Amino acid sequence: MLLGSPKYRRLAESAAMALLLAAPLPAAAQIEVRIHAETRMELVARPDGPRVRVRGRLLDDMGDPLEGAEIALQATPASGVRQRANTVVTDAAGVFELTLSGNDVVRVLATYTGDRVHDPVSVEARNDPDHAPVTLEVSAPNGGEMSLDAAHYAIAVRVRAGGTPVAGIRLRVADELGRELATTATGAGGQASIVLDTATVGGPGVGRLRIGADAGPTTAAALTEVPIVRVAATTLTLGASSASTGEHPTVEGQLRWRGGGLTGRAVGVFAGERHVATALTDDAGHFEAQVPPANDAPRTLVARFTSDTQGFTDSASAPLELRATAPERVPVYWLFAPPALLLAWLFASRRRTRLRAEHSNRSAHDVGFVPSRRAVLGARTSIVRARVVSARGALPLTAKVSATGPGGVSIQTQTSPDGHFVFAEGALAPGPWTLEVEAPGHAPERTSLVVPHHGEWMDAVVRLV
């Protein structure tokens, strides 16, 4: 019954997979897989005239009774000297009973030593003649499986004293570490619904809920535990970064839960039902894997994660279609590109050499002011702009420029680092002007112009020897 449950069947499959991935063992080695389940015991000791009646129940972590289990019961009277242990066996309902002589028994310890698949457990019950013993009946939905992706998880508790429901009993719920999660009180019928915030119950994995009842005026304190499994859903993505024929395409993805990426988990990549690659996730839950090329036909890949713990769900990515991409062929005409480029470079080099020779020869004769050839018929402007360069090499010069106009008016300016100077619109009054340019180490040049002009002095050149 235990190993047939879905939870333990998954655990068994994970254990078998781990063994298959392990290194080969010698032929004589024997492999033994043991899957242990937690056990839970309920125990009550109550006075029955001159005797004390002890009654309990042994359950596995799915809430199913354990039949034929041996329970050792040891009573401690008020004197503090423990009596010899008595052994009882559980029936088909997991129930065991024992009646002890003498009503001075204060405590009773019940111990189950466990077996091949069930963990041991010990529970102590107190015999208090002045307070009725209390029984806590807890109902945990989904067999104790708590989804951390849901906002809340509710459990139902019923409190009985001597078989009678008791209202007004204060209940406390804590986790396996003793952290208090919620408190409430029983209502009519001794019932209470306790709603837990899943954000505070702990991370994914196996745990326990401890439900305790405070002692009342006529009822004793009680405590019971319920096994739970906190489960978080996982999500898996898959994408491709390369799919060229002749190389191994790289696929990548991420494995996440609501708390972030899952680290160190194995993710398998499948083409249909055929496994083609396995990768481990990094600290951010990211993984990469190389898969065989798609060849000529498109192929659909899916990434799958099978959880090896009870805290996370299995997940699969959306299908990824991997298409074969033929390598690009180099056009035949590209074979002629290198020779053509070489010929073009040789032609350009010879042309530059010829132009430099022509420019050098021309510069020897074009000395002084050379007006622009961009004069426009009908256009009138007073802007004078020119560039001062050396007659050989056409290098920019730093020069002093003087303009003398009507009535002996003189205006001076200086060339910029690139040899340019300008007299802006309106700087030179209408009439005849004389321009004189002087640069250190060069002979000065002088010319005459009339303002306004037709644009021939907008981009003039002054060459000095």
C-alpha cells in the first residue's frame, strides 16, 4: 500500500535513475534500495477506576494504519521509577491498547522501533486525573501536499475530550522547527479551520505541522503532528542560438520556480522520445547543451525536468522547432573581387601621383589672390572669405589680413589654424577695398576688390611664396 502511492512511486523512480547514472559496480556487488517513510503515533492515557487505560494508534505519513507493528509501552509512576516495558501489537486499524494496574501512573512512553520502510517513533502521554485527556483529529487536504504556488493552505482540526467535542480550546500550529504559524480556538462541535500563509511555511520539501492544544480548566494539553510535503511548481524554457548544418546547434534555457532559478538540476533535451542531450543548470537556473544537427528535415525538441525530490514538480518546455540551414554559397563573381580591388588601388595610386605633380606645377604659377569661380550673375554680397596657403604644398598659413577701404578705413583680422579668414556681411562698406596678406617667412600679397561683389570673393585662395 505504501510503495504503491504516487509519492513513493516517484521517489522509487528517482532512486533507480540515480543508480543507473552511477559508476559501474563489480558483478558481485548487490544493490539494495530502501525507501523510508515517516510514521505518526497517537497516544492517550486516561484513568479508568483503579487502573490506567492506554490507547494509541500507529499511522504512516499518508495516514494509513500500520498493522502488526510491535509497540513497547513503559509506565512511570509518581515515584519516578520506570516499570518494565510491555509489548503490544497493532491491529488492522493500527490501534493498540493496554490497561495498567494502579492509578498512580503519571507518564506512559510508547516506542515503535521501525522496520525496513518505516521510521521509528516515540510518543509520551501523561495521566492527569484532574484533566480529561484530549484527542486532536487533523485533516490535511491533498494527503498533506501543500502547494506553495497557492496563497493559502487550510487544515481542519477537531478536539475531543473523552469522545465529546470541546469548544473554546486554544490551538497553536507550528512547523517542524517549532516556528509558530497560526493560532485559533475551536468553535461549536470542537472544530476549527486553520488557514496558513504559504509564504511563511518554509521552502519546498518534506516537513511536519505540529498542532497543539492548550490545557483548559477541565482538559489536558495535547499535541499531534501531521506530515506534509511543500511543493512548488517549476517552469522550463528552451531556445536555440545556432542551427547551421555541419555544426552542432546549441540550445539553451532556464529552470525556475517562484523563488528563482534552480541550481545544479539535470535537464534532458528530447527529440520526440529520443534523448539527445543532458545539461546541468547553473546558479541562475540557466543551461546550455549541444544537440546533433537537424540535417535536411526540421526537428522538434523539448526540454524536460524530472524532479528527484518531493519539493518540486516535473516540468517541460514548449516545443522548439530546429530547422536545417544550408551553408551560404560564395557567388562565383566574388572570386574576381581581389584582383579587381588590386587594379582599382593601382589606378587610384597612379592618379594621385599625377594630380600631385600637376598641383605642384600649377602652384608655382598660381601665386597671390585666386578668386573663386563660383560668381553668380546678379548676386550681390559684401562677405569676403578666403584661405591662406603656401604656394608649394598648399599648407595652411597663419597670416595677418588688412583691408583698407573708402576714406582710409582699415580693418584687420587673423587667419584661423586652418588658414581661413572672413569679413562678415556688413563688415566692409560698399566701395573699393585693398586687401593685404602677410605671413612670417613668406612674401606679402596685395589685391583690390569692389564691395559688393558677385560671389567671386566668397571662397578665394591666397597663395604665398
